Amino acid sequence: MACTQIIDSYLINDDGQLAINGVGEGYGQAFANVNQHVLCAAKFLLLYTIAQNFSWVANLYACTGTPGSNGKPTGAALATSDTHDGSELALTKAWITHTFAAPYTLLGNTNYCIVVEITAYTSGNLAVRRDATTLAHAGNACYNVGAGWFASPTRDCLFEIDEEAIKIPVFQRQYRARRVE
């Protein structure tokens, strides 16, 4: 599966990070999805600090509140990516791709949250890069550091969500009928 079409992203002004370091802790972005898409991958700009003894996934949640002001995850995860291990990270930031083995259909005109979330933990910090200056994304960051999910309207998480490029076979293309007189 080639996840090459960007659904939504925020890739600018990397000026800080939030470190998460416990099972269930997470950080991500609330966003408004306008059109129907099939989510197959999510990318986050990540690194580790202190140690690498943890694993994590990307989770897609329904969003309560309004992206851009108070959007945050609610309910159980709608889709979960492959599991990643802290040993994949370095002390320098890198874009890490999270693949969803079972692609999830995002409904049009629906709000969602895409987050990274720790699933196993011994020690260390998973640091998720963010922007606290420009705030040009229409959504907002959201986080859970052990006391439930919160919205962070003065932050945007650096992220990208992708769908598979759909190729329509030639025999399925529709052509405009010519009028014969």
C-alpha cells in the first residue's frame, strides 16, 4: 500500500516538544476532516530523551469539542497503527511513519484527533515536536499526561496523515458522450 496522498498536515515552525513517559500518555492534533478519505498512515516528528525503553502507536479518535479551540479525543480508538519501539528513535528528531494495517474511512465533515500514545513503558521520554508560535493549522494540539485528554489551543502538533493514491483503471474512466447529429 502506497500512502502517497496527504489528507492533512502541519509541518512548519518546529519550536518545541512535549515529552510523554507513561502508558496511555499521548500527544497529537485535533483536525476537521472535510471530505471522505481512507487513512492508511500517520507521520509525527519524534525523538527520545533520557532513554528508549518504551513502545508506542498512532491512534485515531473521534473528537469532542471544536478543532482550533478545544478539540480533544473521546471514546476508544477508532484505528490503531503498527507498534513502534523506542530503539527506532535517536536523540535527533526524525519523521516516523505509522502504518494502519486496516485502513480507516474518515467521514466527510467530521472532526478527529490523531495522536501518538505510549503502549508499554519502562523508562525514557517520547518527545513529540510541536509549534507554539505560528499556529497556522485550523486544529489544535491535544495531550494526555496521565489525567485524561486535554486540548491545547496555543499549540499545534507537527504531523501528517495520508491516504493511498487511488488509481482508476482505464476501462472504468468515464468519458463525455459526443452528440451525433
